[in-house]
Amino acid sequence: MAGHSAQLDAKTLWGGKESPFQTSYGKLMMWFFLVSDALTFTGLLIAYGFTRHDAQDAWPIGEETFNSMPFLGHGYPLLYVALMTFILIVSSVTMVLAVEAGHRMDRKGVTKWMIATIIGGFFFLGSQAWEWSHFIHGSEFGKIELSDGSVAIVKGHFGEINNFKVIEAGEKYKVGAVIKEDLMHQFQHAAEKGHLEGGNIRLADGSVAKINKAHDHDMKLIIKKSGKLQKVGGKEITGKDAEKLYYEALYSGEKNRVIYGANMKQNEYGPQQYAQFFFFITGFHGFHVFSGVIINILILLGVLAGTYHKRGHYEMVEKTGLYWHFVDLVWVFVFTFFYLL
């Protein structure tokens, strides 16, 4: 077989006139960057997996945490996240169409599909900002420390707060005054400070008011940290039993019994590490999407100016398309790890 092989001299092999696999230098460097970036995301997701495995049942379930829709409220598990994912995947399709139009030297087609890709990217970024805001502010119930030392997250329909009626005067409010503004914010702030007691709230001016609130519905406590009586993975606490345990702790007058939302120091939804990984990994991916949108805009300006048409090829569109497909692919893994598993 060796006698029939073509022998190539060093000049032909390494002369630099033709790249391996017919790939340009620019695309080859883009692939090197994407491989290194993929290793970074892989390391983050592996670290997330090990941390979650150690936490076991205390780790939040995606459909419990992400169940809200803009303007519609709660009760839509993962629906908005699924919509975000769908839009991002569609934007990958529009990028493919932009690259295909570039191969045909169709400048109008490239422009049209690049604009569609950019719109999809902006929608995803806006959706992620809304999701972060919702995650940070948390639910109406929060995470509560029960009387036996166990910690539970709370699900259900929170009864609307109608008003606060002042029963003890303070610096600002007199007895009999009815407060109807900023009720939820004042309620949650007082709960965190331990200023709720016996169905009453101590306001910032020192006055005490009776809380007039509608009845909660379908309340359920999910234990995330075991105590003397309640255990992680134990029997589900619902109905009147759930309400009794929850409000007994909430109206105890003790501070730090309830946590609303999540940040880098505390987390309503489960272990503290969950919020830290969520902010870091989804934020890192969001930065990639933002960078991709900016790059797409710059490339689109070049298309509109006719720069690539004059060159006789749209390889820059193809290179930014590789980056955009990578961003979409990474989100599939992030979506699976954070929301589905």
C-alpha cells in the first residue's frame, strides 16, 4: 500500500498556501476559543452537580422555583423559561438562514435574518433580567424557620393584604388610620425584622396596626432543613396544619425567622449555594448572550455598509454564527441542569 501513496515534500505540506480541512484562520481561531469556553462551562456545571448531590432533598426543584409568568402571576411551572429557550433556539435558526444567505451573496437576506437574530437575543436578555428580578425578590410567603428548628419553603396562594388599621399611634399614624399603600413591602420588611406579632404589624414610625388580610389557599410546606419534628423528605404538610405552623413562626415577633428572595448571602428557595451557582452560571451565560448581540449588531452594520459584499464573501457572518450557536447550545445544558433535573 505504501508504494501507491503520494509523497509530499515539506514545502507542499507546510508552505501555508492552503489551510488544513479548507478552514480559514479566522474560523479555526473561533473554534479554539469555543472549545476553551466549553471547558469553562463544563467545569462550572460539574461543580454544580457535585454540590447538588451533597445537598440531596434540600435542593430546590425547578418547577417549584420558576413558576411565574409576566402579568399572569404564579402557577405556570417552567412555562416562561421554556418560552425563553424556544426564542433562543429560533434565533439560532435565523442565524443559520443569515449564513446561508451570505453563501448566496444575498445581502438583503443576510440583513433580514441578522435583524431577526438580534431581536431574539434582546428578548432572551430581557426575559433573563425579569427572571433574575423575580428570583431576587422571591415569593409572598418566603422561606420560614418553624418552631422545631426546621426550615420550609411555602407554596400556595397568598391571600391579598387589604389594609393596615392603626390600633396604637406612632410618630406618623394616629389610631384609626387606614393604610392602603405599599402593603406587601411593609409586611415583608416587618416580617424579616420580627415586627409581626399576634396578627399585628409594627410600622417604621413605631405605630402598631392590625393586618386585614384575605385567607390563604392551598398552602403547602416543603421541608428543606430538618428539625426536631419535621424532616426533609418527610410527610407533606398542607392545609390547616401548614397555616398553623407558618403563622405561628411568622407572628412570633422574632427576627430572621423568614427569608424573602435570594442573593449571594441568603436564599429563600433552598441551600445558599443554589443561588450562588444560579447567579454565576446564568449570569455568565447571559454575558455571552449580551456579547453575542453586540457582535451581531456590529456585523449587521458591516453588512448594511456593504463591507462584506465588496470582499466577495460573508465569512464574518459565519464566524459570529459559530459563536451564537455555541451560546444556544450551552443554554440547553444550563436549562437542563438548573430547571429540569
